[in-house]
Amino acid sequence: MVTLADYGLGNIQAFAHIYDRLNIPVEVATTPGQIAKAERIILPGVGAFDWAMRRLNASGLREALDERVLKGGVPVLGVCVGMQMMARGSDEGALPGLGWIDAEVRKFDASVIGDSPLPHMGWNDVHPASSGTLFRGIEAPRYYFLHTYYFAPDSSADVLATANYGSDFAAAVARDNVFGTQFHPEKSHQWGIDLLRNFAEL
Amino acid sequence: MTKHVYPERRPYQICTKLVMDTSDPGITFDADGVCHHYHDFHQNVKPHWHVGPEGRQRLEAMVDLIKKDGKGRDFDCLMGLSGGADSSFMLHMMVKEFGLRPLVFHVDGGWNSELAVSNIQVLIDKLGLDLFTEVINWEEMRDFQLAMFKSGVPHIDIPQDHAFIAVLYEFAKKYKVKYILNGGNISTECVRRPLDIIYWGTDMRQINDILGRFGTVPMKTYPFSSIFYHKLYLRYFGGVKVFKPLNYMNYVQSEAKDTLEREYGWKPYPQKHFESRFTRFFEGYWLPTRFGYDMRRVEFSSMILTGQMTRDEALARLEQPAYDPELIRQDFDYIAAKIGITSDQLREYHEMPLKFWWDYKNIRNVFEAGEWVLSRIAGTRRGGAF
Amino acid sequence: MLRPRIIPCLLIHNGGLVKTVQFGDPKYVGDPLNAVRIFNEKEVDELMVVDIDASRHGRSPNEQLIAQMAAECRMPLCYGGGIKSVEQVERLIGLGVEKVAMSSAAVADSGLLGRCAERVGRQSVVVVIDVKTSGLLRKPEVVTLNGTNRTGLDPVKFAQSVQEAGAGEIVLNSVDRDGKMAGYDLELIERVKKVVHVPLTVLGGAGSFDDIRALAQRYPVIGAAAGSLFVFKGKYRAVLINYPPRSERDVLARPSARPAA
């Protein structure tokens, strides 16, 4: 059973549809009780960092998530801003993040990307560091990115996959049971569907 | 007026040579358990079915007539392309091998699968043809289809079929094309489908009655046809002829699909009628589960008669559902949403008491008389696309 | 490597899909939901759907239809038409739309863009700039409400101002070239691209894949949108949804496709 954390932001429907089609049980969690029983969790997110953190904190799910993820050790997948929230904090906002992974979220630097536009928008190739877990069995992965800030983990060991925009950055991260993708697997056709299936089968 | 009863109460029986069974209303069996379709084929169809050199001769003669008639005009014949194997192969043969210049059209009823669209494109591109399309107004089509569901009759595929026929004859009239090519074929369609299930799509009395009772959207642009105008006037006074080229060659569907794949990159459909999401749902789920009628029996029996399938193969395939149950579930919800109702409402229509053509106004007698007359003077039979 | 985005653009008029020529003469092309579904199966990069009646007639977006379309898309969906408030934008994002496009609202109230960006993030705020060349001096001008309202604004200056105000993407649409399939307005694109540092998507005039290829060769990071090209086929304008296969699209991303530095 995949539990989608619904704190008011993020494309819950898209994830639900995909798991429905894959015949993998999926539920939408709006209460701490549901989070507390979750076997694996997806934390979606769109929008600005502070706005997302504020919504998450106000949703009542924050404490249950911390508990289930950090103590319970269940797999969690943060998507886009959902992943960014797992850092200590972001250049984009003032609020602290969840701190599940030692990392900062930074803005793409003009000196690195040159006159490439921001936000980073479109389909980009993703290079997994290893062929297991999320990217198992996925050939020549590419995904849809839509973001202006990127996730910078303190330790490169936490980088599960990179993509290039001016220079390499973390497209996906993993530390123990905590996973994150900067890109949108729910909107990346078959590559995304395969990744989401892999997450459900971890 | 005979009281129609469906389904007739009789013990289950299946033909010993084909796979037609008592789900086919009107089926009769001889003392050996062989059904009338078998005899009908051998007595009435096979003797007039010419493949081989004689078929080739007739085909070439027809082609000559068509070419002569088309001299100096943009098109010499007319055909509809659904993206399905039969019409695709026919297009390939008639253009590549016989050099005809067809006006090719496609009727978009809002249910095209991506594969159909893609298959049409590869054919058109590789053959260098220009395509016409007729896009049926979706709001009207949707309401028409919903009205059919509400009426409870089996033939809910009529809105798509009727539009095709009407558009076909409109093109014939507009572009003054006398020869219509039809991909209907004895090879896979010689066993006739029962009228009680697949009723005439051009009985306007019936259509108007159903629309009058259950329709809500005014049919402003939907192409209605009249069987009188089409079959009678255009065919017998306007000189329009329908020609089924696949009946004059040794048409083996599996080989045809291989050829199409090889030459055009045409991709086969997972099952028959997968060009249209609605049709596959209709034939693969709605008819079998609501009316107990599985159209595959007709298709497989035809193929048994024409040597493309053995009875054992047919029986084995009939054991499996017509298509993947998971896909059926998704299609059920998709169709409900697209028609504009909830899945629960669609379930209600699925469960409602069965209704048939005789429950609504109709001119069935006129059709029956017409069919009789035409079979005597023109040797035609109801079957194929129309 | 970030690829050029190739984007079918669908117009909704009276609930049905239409294609226009210079914003007029709408030709019915069918059911929006089936079209979206087919594009999804063709695995298009992303999709843009615009309701061309909504703003003009003061109507709000058809949320039921939008939700249904979003459910069919396994790629990003951008919706435009009738958007006037932050709440609407938030609701649409919640329905599963990735990006929300505004045109007349951006002209009327540029503060709206910033407020939307604060909630849903800049990357989801798109401004569509419809440009028509008018007057004796043939000056390009921003128009709104399906081309019926002339604003007197210069497209390049307007692009700069919406960018500053919070737009995360700009869609530059040539009214004059709409439906003509005679090529993009490359001169206008060049002038706007110079001043814009958010992603730019161009629309209006694409007649063949060559037009898209030429655009991608000139601008490695760009969105190439098209309506007629992906919906019509052949000289009789048959309605047949088509889209370049992945093999053709991938060629655009190769380094050799880029101009020399």
C-alpha cells in the first residue's frame, strides 16, 4: 500500500491514477492516524518552499511524518518541492525544512548555467549512480523537471542520480529509507511509471 | 405480429463444426448437430466465392471499370479507413498493386485509439495519399450514444456505424464517385450476425424514436442517412456500386497483417476492434455480459469455414475473456466519464431489463422486404460493413 | 541534456476542440478528452490547452473538464483561459495542472503574477502574449481576449515586465501566423528572446517539423508549440492527430544539432 501525504499541495491525483492503473493499492492520507500506519509514503509538492512548509506544518501531518519516517523507518519518496522540504532549509524561503537529509536547497547560479533560462523546465537526462532501487530496470532515464532551486546534499553518497544543467546536480537522492526526486515521476510517462512502481516494490 | 422473446428458452447447444451456439437467436441444428450457418455457407456463399484465377479476373475487370470511370477526375473510387486490418490491407492492395486513386476518408467519432490514428498515418504517408476526415460533433455523438444506453437495446454501436454510412454516401454524391470499396469480406465475416443483436443501423424510424425519448441535445450537425436515399436512390438510380475486393483474392487476415507491418510499419491491434475504444468495449464486454452474445463466435466461425482457424483453437480462445479484465475495468470508467455519466449510472444501464428493436418504433418489415428483393435481383446479402 | 520542448497547443471553443486561422474561422476538430488521451499515448513532451471563450465572455474555467484532462496526462499540462485570481490558480494546480497560463489578467493586474508565484511557485505561472501586427506602421502589439482587444503594449517591453512581475514562462503567440502553417515569426522571437531569461515558448505558424528543427538549432533551450501542425494532415486539412516520434525528437537534443559556440 502506498500512502500519499495530502497536505494540500502536489499532484495527488496523478500519483493515485498511476498506482490505480498498476493495480497497486494506494490511499490518500489526510490524518496523522493514516500516516502512523503507512507502509510507504509519497510526499508530493509544488510551489514555493515556505508556502509548502507552512501548509505541511499546518496540516497536522508533520509530526506523524517525522515519527513514521525517522523512527518507523518506512520508505518515503519526496517529489520536487516534497524532496526539497526534506533538507535543512532553502535559499528560496526563511522557514526550516524537515531536515531528513543533511542538505541545503540552493538557487541555480547564473555563473554556472550561463544564459540558460530559469526555472529549469523540460525533459532532461538523468544518470543514476547505481542501477538498483528507484531506477531498477529503467533504460536511458529521462524525466520532466520544473524548478528554480536544486537540492545540494552535504554528502555526495546521498546522491542517487544526477542531471546536468550547466553542471551536474542531484536529480534524485537516497539516504536509508528516505528518497527524493527533483523531477516529476508522475508526469514523466513510462519512465516515471516504472520509477513509481519500483518505489512501491522497495 | 409475432411476439418476440429473448432469450429463447432452449437447452444449450453448440455447433459441432463451428463455435456458434444457442446464444445466437434463430440458430438451428441438423440431426448431426451442425448449425445452419455451416450449411448456409456451403450452399449459398461458397459457390459464388471466387478466389484464385477467376477471382483475379473479376477483380481486374472491376479495376478496369473503375479506372475508366475515373479518367480525368481527381478520384476514381471511394473508401473509408478505420485503421483496422481489413480496410488497411484493401487500401494497400488497391493502390499499390492495382493503381487505383481512391478518395480516402476517416470518420472521427471521438473514440479513436492512438494506434488507429498512427496506423492511418503510416498508410497515408507511405502511399502518398491525401486524407479526408469527417469529425462528428462530440456533444451530439455523446448524447446519441447515451440515448442508446438509456434505451436498453443491444445495438449501441449504431451512432458510430450510422455516421460512417452517411458520410460515405455523402462523399460519393459530392465527389461524384461511383465506386465504393468496402473492406467487408467473406473470409472473416461470412457468418451473419443476428439482427436481434445487430439491428439495422439505418432504420431512421427507430433512431428517431430512441432519440425522441432519450436524447437531450439537438442533432444539428450529425450526419443522418436514409436507407432509401442511399441503398435505393444512389445505388439503383445514381449508379453507385459497392465493391468488396477482398472477396476476390485469397484473403488471409494474419498474412495481411504481416504484409502491412512489413511494408508500412503498421502495428497490429491487441484484439479485433481495438481501433475504437467504444467498439472493443461494446463487443468485448457489453454484449457478452448483458446479452450473453459474444461476437467472437461469429468471427471465429467465419474463420473456421474459410480455413484460417481450427475449431479447437476457437474454443480455446473463447475460454479467455475477449480482452484483459483490468483493461475492461478501466474502459468501463473511461466510457462512463466520456459519455458524461458516473460509473454507477453506467452499471444501472448495464443491469436494466433487456430491450430490443421491437420495443421501439421500426420499419423492420420494409427492410426485410427490401433485403428479399435485393437478394433476388442483385444477389446481395446483409453482411460486412452494411 | 535539456531538450527543446515540443508542445501541442489545443484550443477549446464551446466545449469542443477547434483550430483557428489568425484567431478566426474556428474549425471543429473534435472531443478534447479523446485528443488529450491520444497525445498522452503518443508521449508528447507536454501539452497546452487554452479555452479561447472564457476570458472574452467572463466565464471561469470548466474545472470538471480540466480535471478529466489532467487525469489523462502522464506529462505536464498547462491550462489557460478565464483565469483571474490566485484562488483559481491554486485550485487548478490542485486539480493536477502543472502550469496555469494568463493573458488578459496579466495585462490588467501584473501584481497578480507575483501573488500566484508566491503560492504555487514561479515555475507554474505562465503568461501568454498574443501579438498582432497592426496599424499603418505594421507595429507588433499585444492583444487579448482572443485577439479582440488591442492593448497598445509593445511585446518586448511587456515580456520584460511580466517576467519581472513573476512569470516563470512566457508563451509568445503570433496572431498573424496562427493557422497559416507558413513558419514561426523568427524576427519577433529573436527580439523577445534577447530580453527574456525565463523559459520561452513560441506558438503560431509552425508548418512542418523543419520549422521546429530550425528553431531548436537557433535556440537550444526553447519551447516549440504548434496547433495546426499536430492536428491537421495534408492538403484537405484532414483531422488526424500526429506528433513526431521520439527518434525524430531526440535528434534535436544532440550536440551536433547546436550552432557552433
